[in-house]
Amino acid sequence: MIDFNTHTFLSNGECSPGELVRRAEEKDYRAIGITDHVDASNVELVLSALLRFCRETQPFLKVRIIPGVEVTHVPPGQIAAIVRRARQLGARLVVLHGETIAEPVAIGTNRAGLEAHVDILAHPGLISEEDMQLAADSGVSLEITSHTPHSMANGRIVSMARVFNVPLVLNSDAHTPEELLTPEWREKVAFGAGLKPEELEKINNNMMVLFEKIVPSTFLT
């Protein structure tokens, strides 16, 4: 099982990176993306700490840690610069905190993230048809999430992704250890969003392709 969106106490999660990873190991995760919330104030601090943790801890683990960020509540005009900075600092995975219906995310955030070619647009809420087409054209994956209340828009995202043939991923967006997914709960989230078994398998394949893209073999040593 792969999860591309989780959080530690480097932003607003409960666990240290070490505890979160250990709990993911216990649930038989294959890989876990640690994507703490960043903006211009903390992107360097978060990535410096996370990359040090990965370097020193990964050799002792079976689960693969993917060091990343979730660019969050950044003005749309600044998103591209923060995405570039995160990649330059060593982030292997860049997620954007999309226009969820649960928070006052600035209008235009979804579009700015797609134009900046983030890896994943998380919980994009009531995403427009124009932005769906842009996601399809750019190959950016959209997130189905188990995290409430962001998950309230899952059904719309699934239905629109079918029309526009947009790649999907399914993440926990875990902020607490209890929110990490099990295979059984992951299936329930998927089918509750209206996905069919064959569509969930397509998501699994897409997540493996994305994993191999952002974690090349040279990074696995």
C-alpha cells in the first residue's frame, strides 16, 4: 500500500516522523509520502529536517519514505515559486492543498498548482471543468481522500475524472496515527466515492507509476 499524503509534527500532525513511519510499517505500507504543510515561512525548515530524517533512518526500514511537502494556503501567484523552491531543496513529492470545500482556500489555487505541475492536487473540491481538462493535459494526479471533511467532494472528483480521463490517487491525508489507512478502509473509501473495483485497480496502477517516477532506482539505494 502506498500513501502520498501524510503529516507529522513538522507541521500540524500529531506524530514525529519516526512514529508515523513505524505505524505505517505496522500497517504493511510499502511507501509513505511525508508531506507536511509549507509556505514561504517554513519550506526550508521542514525539508531540511525531513531530508535529514530520511538520510539517517531509511537504511533501517522496510517502508520507503518519500520526502515531500504540501504547499498550503499560498497565494495563487506565489505557488509556482514555492513549488520550484521545494524541488530545488530536495522534495521528491510536491502536493498542493487544493480548493477543498472545508476551508477558505483562495480561488485560483487549483489552477496555479496545475500550471506549476505539482505531482498531486489534493482534495480539489468543486474543481471546474476547465481545471479538470488542464489536469488531464498536464498529467497531474487528483486526490481521493479518506480525510473528512475534505472527502465530501470525492464523488464529484470521481465522476469528473471519468469524463476527462484524469489520473487519480487515493491518500489518507493522515494527521493522526489512527487516520493511516488499512486495505479494508481504503476499499470502503474508494467504493463510497463511487469507484468500481476495476477503477480502484487503475488507481493502484497509477500510484505505482507515480511512485516509480518520483522515487527512481538511483534514489532507492
